[in-house]
Amino acid sequence: MALFKSSNPALQEKSFNGTILEGISTEEAMSISGTMNKLGIMMVLMIGSTLLAWDQFYKGSDPMTLMLIGVFGGLIVAIVFAFKKSWGSILGPLYAVLEGLFVGSISAIYNYTYPGLPMEAVALTLLVTLVMFLIYRFRIIRVTEKFKMVIIIATSAIMFFYLLQWVWILITGHPLSGFTNAATPMGIGFSVVVSALAALNLLLNFDIIEKGVELRANKYMEWYCEFGLLVTLVWLYFELLRLLGKLQRN
């Protein structure tokens, strides 16, 4: 039975290769406290680089530079991380810093256009995360195999659409589907659906972390699991930021 199914590529069952799941015991294993500590470290580092990127924008620097460093640097780190999970103590913090550069740059741009909007998106992201944790904790929504499969398929479809959209813009200079960025009922509805999907992915993240602790996965997987959770949190924040921006324009 597949214990680890996730639409997040950072949190797939194969990511736990070389752990107790393959019969290899370790002296140190994942723990909830250790995992939360790793999340705290990564969040502090991401907030620090976010504030740096934000400050550079308001000093007149071109936000695209730090944004691209964050996007492509984060992508490279994520790829390396997929193959070198034991390097988590280095790659995890590095990824958090790079994500902060992206988040800070895009947030500063939104704040310049809609003052105060990023703070609203942060508050909403934290609220949604807390609600989803409580939903998972009290098993209001059970993370069954069928539920996982539905979320995986839906998320994969959205990611494929985003990739196609990005490639089309690079080729033609115009979006493939303009409604995704429009402040119309359809555009707002799209953002609501995608934001909800990002939120539901948190349930899969929580489930995988819990299973990893129960099965005593290697200690370094704490970094890798929190890396995967951070990916989802940033995605959720970005989608909520876009949704709030559309509502401002509507």
C-alpha cells in the first residue's frame, strides 16, 4: 500500500527511500518537535530574505532581479534536494532564503499597487493553515487513498496549465487564457478554486509528516518534509495574494 502520496513532488513516497521504510533502521529518527523546529528555522530565514527583497524594492532596485534569483535558484536547490535529501541542513535553509527573495519581491510589487494587501494575504494564509491543521487533527476530512488521488490529479492539472501558460507567454508575449488574471467572476472563481486546492494540499503535507514520524524515517527527512510544506505555504500565499488583488480591482 502506498503510504506516501502527494501532489507535492517534494513529498512523494519515493522521497523516503533509504529510511526505515526499506528496513534500514537509524539511531536518530524524525520527531514532531524536531520537524517543527526545522519549520521555525526555515520560516525565520524566509522572512529575513523577504524583508531584504522588500527593502530593496523601496530603495529603487529592480524587483525582477531578486525575483528571478529566487525562482530559478529555488528550482535548482529543489532539484538537488530531490537527490540529496541528507544535505537538508544546508539545502533547506538555502531554499528558504531563495523563496524569501521571490516572496518579498512579488509582495512589494503588490503592496505598491495595493497598499497593505500582502499583510492581508499573510494573515489569511496563517488563518487557512490553522484551519486546515485543525481539520486534519480532528479528522474532519480524512486523508484517504481516494482523497489523495483526487488532490494529486487536480494539482497536477493546475501545475501543467500554469507551465503551459508560462511557455505560451514566453513565445507570444500574451497569456494563453486571459481570464486567469482578470478581475471577472470567472477569474475570481478560478483563484478561489486554486486557493482551495492549495489549502487541501496542506492536509497531504500533514499526513506525510505524521506518517514519517510514526515510521521513524531518518532524521534528515525533517528538513525535507518542511521543505515540502514550505512549497505549499508559498503557493497558498501567492494564490491568496492574487485573489485579493482581483477583488481589489473588481
